[in-house]
Amino acid sequence: MDLYCTWYDKAEFPGVEDVMGQEEIFAAMAEQGEFALSYILTGPEEAALVWSFLDATAGAIFDPYTVQRLNYDGTVYTEDLLPAYPDLEGHWSQALVQELLANGYYISGGEDENFYPNAAVTQKEFLRYLMGRTMSYAGDEDFYEYLDREGILPAAEAAPEQVVTRQEAARYIIRFMGLEKAAVHPEIYQHLFADHVAPEYVGYASICQALGIIQGSGDNRFNGQSTMTRAQAAAAIYKTLQAQ
């Protein structure tokens, strides 16, 4: 376990004389979020009726002088509008991409907010997509340090702008699911695919196939060295979340 402690030679704290009262702050929160009756689970088969915020407003922070909503770092909050992804209209991945988006799983598009489903997905895009809201506020350096600590991507494998192959995606997913101890023993798996799968990826590919996350093509080929598209990444991540 790592412990961190930061000391300051001189720290200045704003005064509290002119801050707004609790009622004023609560009124501002109620204007920006929906405060209403809702049910919460209190046991396996028990529920309670409570008053609560129905969105993320309950965890928001506000400037006590202006009642302006702030980000975690004190900067002014701006609402992130969900992209429309107009180029997904009629694409086979449209429904699952939209469902991921509605649940906080977002992959950045181009300046025109298209999804570009047939474009190759980079390592950074894939891992950001896979992690959803986790560390979404963090810069790339902190994000990659987090992936290293969690055993999802060792620092030696970091290549943010490199495109992801199907076999690499399988490895990231299995690590994310906490199943790598089983995946690193290729000798325990039957050969499931018609094409050759590199020994170091056999376990990852086999588990993904068994869970229906990344399966072979119509001719039962894994095509591990093929580049994964952004649409295929969305499908794999959607199935990963379903399998958990």
C-alpha cells in the first residue's frame, strides 16, 4: 500500500464571511438537477422511498460565493453534451454504441462529432472506452499510471497512438476482467480457431471466445493480428460489460 502526504510551508484559505447559506446553495442545486422521490435498494428484496437527486448533481461542488458549479479542480463546470454520431445512422453498431454512450462509455470522434466506425482504434481510445467514467477526468499520464497499477496495461506496453489488434484487445479485456491468471497458461486450452493464434495470446483469445466477447469470423478464424475498428471495439466492450 502506498501512502502519500503533502506538506505546505504556507497555505492560504479563503474566509467564510460572505459565503451563501445552505438554503441558497440547495436552491441552486435544485435548479440544476432533479430532486425527487425515488426508490433505493436496502437489501436483496427490500426497497425504501427517499428524497434524492436523480442525477450527478448530488455529488457536485459549488462556489459558495457565486453558487456557480465547479469541476473537481475548481474550474468552472461546463456540461458535456453527448455527441450525435451522425455517421452511425444505419450502421450495424449504432444501437450498441448509443447504449454505451447513454451509460457513460464514450469514445471521442472527429471535430465533426462523427464516430468513424470503420476507422482503426488506437490503444488510448480503446482503453479510455473500456474504462468508461473511471479516470475520465485524468490526463493521459495519470490514466496510464492507473492502468499500470491496476494490471491492465504494464508501463512497458504503453503505446497510446498505436492501433490495437484483435489479440491485443482480447488481452486488455481479460486483464480488465481480472482473469489473466487463467489466460497466461496456453497449455490448458484446446485449439478453438482455424487459424494460428500466437501462444502468448491463446488464453486471452479462448476466454474471450468462450464468453462471446471477441469471437472468430464466419470461417472460425480469430484473425488476431488484424486491426480492430472502432465499431468492433464498441461491440467487444459492450459484450464485456454484459459478461461481468
